[in-house]
Amino acid sequence: VPEASDTAMVLQVRAHDEPALLYTVATVVAEAGLGVRAAMVDTLGADVVDVFYLVDEQGGPVAADVAEALRDQVSEALGSRD
């Protein structure tokens, strides 16, 4: 969600709740070298709505190309869990 924050990348994950879903997302974020400034993790029935405010290694906003790649990587990691 590019317009959600001027100081961080906002990554929103909506998915069916499964064991290790949060771990999977956190692993992708860590492997990308990004930090988590804040996170809101919520379960609504059988689904999750998790929001992460991510920053680069210097604590600044994530570059657009890195953000796009991360979204793809998270989608792929969660899709491979089927």
C-alpha cells in the first residue's frame, strides 16, 4: 500500500490462517534485508489480516523496486503452502 505511509512500506497480508503463516512472511521479510518498524497481527475467524510497516537497512522507506519484489516473494511463499 504505497500511499499508506511516508516513512515505511506497508505490507498487508490477508490469507486463510495456517500454522507458520506469520513465520513464512517474517522469513521472506528478513531474507530481503528489511526491518519491521511495527506490526499489527489479527485473526478474524479462519482468516488473518496482518499489517507490517517495513523499513530498509538504514531505517528509511523501502525503494519501489524492492517493495514490488517483496510483494511477489510473499505471494509466492504463501502460494507454495497450498
